[in-house]
Amino acid sequence: MVALIATTVGTGLGSQPAVGSSALSPAEQLRQETLTAAVDALRAHGAGFGFGHGGAQGLGADLGVIVSDVVNEASGDSHVRMHRTFAGLPVLGGDLVVHRTTAGAWDGASATFREPLALDLRPVIDATTATTRALTTANALTGALPLAEPGLVIDAAGFDGTAPALAWDVFTAGTQADGTPSMRHTYVDAVTGKVRFVDEEIETVDGAGESLYGGRVPLSTVASTENFELRDLTRGGNYVGDVENRVDDCLPILIPLCTSSAPGELFTDADNDWGNGSALDRQTTAVDAQYGAATTWDYFLKVHKRRGIANDGVGVYSRVHYGTNYANAFWNDTCRCMTFGDGDGDELGPLVSLDISGHEITHGLTSRTAALMGSGESGGLNEATSDIFGTMIEFYAKNPVDVGDYLIGEMPQRKNTPKAIRYMYRPSLDKSSPDCWSERVQNLGVHDSAGIGNHFFYLVAEGSKAKTISGVEYRSPTCNGDRIEGIGRDAAAAIWYRALTLYFTSATDYFGARAATLNAAEDLYGERSPQLVATAMSWDAVNVMPGLRR
């Protein structure tokens, strides 16, 4: 799980950081005042979110929140993201976003979990037993080892309809079946010993990608005494390293303790003319990786006014040439880095491309905003979010060689092009993803359940009418037979970005995503706008309709 920013509000929503200090900048002063006012607002209006019945006396000493983000809009509206604690323990799925108007009035809160908590905090099974259970039930992992001492948490994520319970968080590292590293949290019920759910931190695209097809692209580099370095100081210091076909014997979090790891050697060049368009030149894939990272930075900055994944002006690190015949790519939030394999030597080429880079970096952005979990429907939304913005980045680039499309990972498919890993307009074409929501979606793998979010996004952006875009024919039938008129990619992406950053919480499911995107559409375009109507109709069209669940 992503570490929280250490701005803590005391138990019972009590103590606040001091404001008015002359040492604070005006921006920090505003931030502190905003978070203080938001916590006061939650104190007064917390009855609907499990914080008692309003008023300081109704909150109870066991409850607390940790503030992780403060957004002050130009309009004066504010949004403060908080993570809930109970008796000092983190509450998984208990995060919420408090919204206040320009005038400082309460404007509601986004939250998945809204019930009061009353739990016995005495574990029946101990940490050692929980660790053993986590290691023996980890799916297809080899060499799994604990990364930290297990800690107690409250699981209120509600996957599979389970009630809140005390659980052990067992954090382990290992290797997945296809060679991808694993860093996962396994949550083991502290009373029954049952594994409640697993949250994988290493995010992959299941063997999808483009390679070496972007043509000649501009790069920003750094001149050193003797060479040029593939480091981009104009975009937060993005840089690329060569792993030299090694793999991580242990993960980056433990590099100081490793006897063998793959940190990557920074690429340098004498004439600042990188690669030759062939995979035989090791620089070529590094060019693709850096181009993808730069384009992703530019898209989020110019379209959504965001300076890097954490909005802090800091870039990312890319590692290329990972392993041998490794047909995947993954994001590791601990090292803030992307890792790309060279493909399998047959069906798939090197996994560096615009949509793959955009997909992976978006995982980092998601972890620093909604922090969507890696299980259940929230895991599907996490993957759909990366597919959506990977696609938008591809369209944004306007690259004449690698044109924008709604195919995920089509370029490295060396046979049967335009075969893809995922098809946003009709997810079932991959033979495993559903086009329409049903109860079974919450039990699918996250890359498959992403199909619901992908299908929704295509419909709201492009509509259901058959059309040809960049030479690709699209037919996207709706689940209810309705005809959808699209609102355009840019409007659809603006709605999704606002929903992700201001309304999604860690355990948001597809019905929560419907409510969040409707809120975002109304914020941006108005309560009777065509964009709001199209958003609602597009969710209906993928079977995410009011009253169908709960």
C-alpha cells in the first residue's frame, strides 16, 4: 500500500497542526487552514460516514483520520482526502474525500465505507500463523519471503460482501509465474485465519506493448563532461537504465540487503543521437521508454495541469532489457519505476511503447490519489484507469507511426496485427473480459474486470455507432441495446480524471465509479449537460445501472 503523507489528525478527530505560523508559505498556510476546516466539517457531519451522530461528543476516542491530500480549486472549492484509523489501526477501504464549497459550506464526502465500527481488537491467530497462511496461499509465487513484520489492520474494503474484520497485513516479495516480481499484501483474518484478499503492488499489462515503431522522436538529455545522459531534467529528472537482461533476485525495496539485483545502468551516448530503430541496438528501446515517459508527463501537465504522478515535479525511472524472453512490463511504486521486458522472441517484441508507458506511469498516479486496491472491482478500475490514460496519451502524441487507437498493446503483436491484449470498444474480443457488468465481475482477475471500465469509456467518448478511427473499424454494441452519442475523448478523460482524483476511494467499485463520474460530469459541465446525460447512459449501456446491486 502507498505510504500516507504524514499529516496526522489525532484520535477522535481532535488535535490539528498549528496554523498562522510565520514560517509557513502562503500556499502551506492555505493547505493547513483547509485541512483543519475539513476535519471540523467532518466532525459536524460525520453521522453518515460512521463517525457517530455529529458533534465532538459523538465521535469516540477510537476514531481518527490521516490527511493525505488537499486540493484547493481556483473556484474556491476544496477537497481533502483522508484515511481512517480505528484505535490507531489503518482502516482499509475507509478513506474518504471531504468536499467544501467556495463559501466553506459542507458539500458532502466521497466514501465507500459509511458504517460505524465496533470490533474486538484481540487477534485469535498470531502473526506467525498469519504469515504462514499468506505464504502457502500466495498464487503462483516462487521464493516468497516476508518483507516486514505483519501488522494489524481493519479490513473494511467489503470485497465479496464481507463485514469489517480485524486482519493481519502480511507483506511479501516473490516472483509470479511469468517472471514478474511480486510485492503483495495478503490480508489474513485475525480471527478465522482465512485470507480475505490479496493486493498486488507490482502492476503489469499481461504481456502487452508496442516496440520501436514511434519513428524518430525528440529527447531531452543532459550533457556531462564526456557524454550525454538519457536523463530529462525538464520533466522531473526522468531517466532510463539498462538492466542488462538481469532480474531482481530481491526487490528494489531491499536492494541494500541484496546480493544480486538489477538496478540498471544509466544510458549514455557520445553524440546525443540515440539508437538506430532496431532492437539489436540496446539504446533503441531506451529511446522508446524515455519518449513514453516524456509524452506521459506532457499529457498530464498540459491537459490536467499535473506535474508528475504525485504533482510534486518529480519524474520516474525506467528500466529496459529486463530478464530473458520476459514478455511483460510492470510498475513498482516503491522505486517509482517502470520495468520493460524484451518480449518472448516470437509473438511479442520489446514491451516499450506509448500506451504501455502511459499505462504503467498512471498506476503511480492512481496510487497517489484514489489508491485503488489491486483486488475485486477496485482492482479492475485501477487497470481500466491505466488503460484509459495510456490510450489518451497515445492519441495526445499524434505520432504518425504509432497512431492513437482503442487497442491495448497491439504494436508488438508480430502475428495477426492488429491483435491486441485488450480491446476497449469490445472487451470480450480477448476471450476473457466481459462487455457487460454482472455479479461475477468482482471475482475476475483485475485485467479482465477492467473491461467494464474500458467499455464504458469508449462508449462515453465515441458512442455506439460503428466508425473508423485511424484505419481501425470499431463496433461497440451496448448491453441494453441503447444507442449512445459520444461526447469526445477529451471530455470523457476530463470526467474520469476528476472522478479519480477527487471522488474515487481505495475500495470504489463500478457502482461507486458511476456515482463518482456523474459527480465529476456535473461539476465540469452542469447538471443538465449532454456530458452528464451521456455519462449516465454509458454506464447503463454496460449494465452498471441504479438498483442492480445493493
